[in-house]
Amino acid sequence: MKKHSHDFVETYEGMAAFGLERKTDEEAVVYYLQKFSDDALIKALVQRMTDTELNELYLFINRMLRKHLSHAEYHTLFLKDQTHIQP
């Protein structure tokens, strides 16, 4: 059974535009991130990224995870660790 899903990008019929209003902005970010993380695309991109770009992207993602997820949410939602018990 797969742990990860990218269903939104497969069914989204709205605009992938940014700056119109909050709901569309949120949908555009989800759409872009799911497109960005497509296996074939990200494999091609990471090979072309500089060490600095790789570091910046890694640090940005980690900063967002730490800022917006609790410890338990990080394990459940990001790591997909269903056995994690919060101390």
C-alpha cells in the first residue's frame, strides 16, 4: 500500500494562478508542489540544481515543517509513521 498521494493535481480544474485571493493561492501552491514533486521532474531538477539551491530548498522545507506542524503531526503527516506515540 502506498503511503503518499498526489490526488489534488490529478483532479484540480481551477486556475494555477497566484495573487488573486487566498483560496486560489492555496490551491495553486498545492498544485505546484504536487507537480514539482513528480518523480520524473524532481529527478531531472535535482541533478541540475547547485549545492546552494539544494541546501536552500531543503532548509526552506524543514523550516515550514517545524513552524507549522507539531511533533506528532510531523511524524504522522510527513514521515507517515503511524506507530509514533507523542511523548
